[in-house]
Amino acid sequence: MSTLLLEVEPTAVEAVVTEDDLTVYLADGRRIAVPLAWYPRLLHASAVERQYWQLLGEGYAIEWPDLDEHIGIEGLLAGRPSGESPQSLKRWLDSRRAKTGDSA
């Protein structure tokens, strides 16, 4: 197992979520794009929900409060997708369906 050592803590300044990708813009000018499938809560969210995000701290993470999704920038750069278990995701999806009355 390798350890990611960073000389400067990366911080986010902007996030853009499309139907397929999450792109995070960093304070140092870099940007990183990952498939939305890495974050199932974002994948299952509406376009409106995907756009309501906020930075945590000085940008060490991004949070989607309505989705209870938090993505740390270091983990994103290390290539770590969501660690949510299938059971947890199913409970979350079932909860969403119950709130909207959707039977799908």
C-alpha cells in the first residue's frame, strides 16, 4: 500500500457536476475530472441537487448537504471513489423513493 505525500494541501475552489462527470477546480490551477459513477449519490441526484454544493473549511472537501455526500480533495486526487457500501446506498435510495413516492 502506498501513501500519498503532499507538499501543499490541495484545496478546491469550484465544482462542476454534469450527467457524466465531476470536475473539481483546485486553487493552484489544476482540475481533476472523475466519472460520476464514482459517487453514486451524485449519480442518482437530480441536476438541481448536483448544483447545490459547498466547500468545507478552506476547500479541503466539497459537501452536497441535501445528498449527505462529502468528498475530500486528497481522496479525489488519490483516485479513491466513494467507499459507501451497497447496503448503505440502497437504504439511501429507498429513503429518497419514500420521500418522493417514486416506486422505481
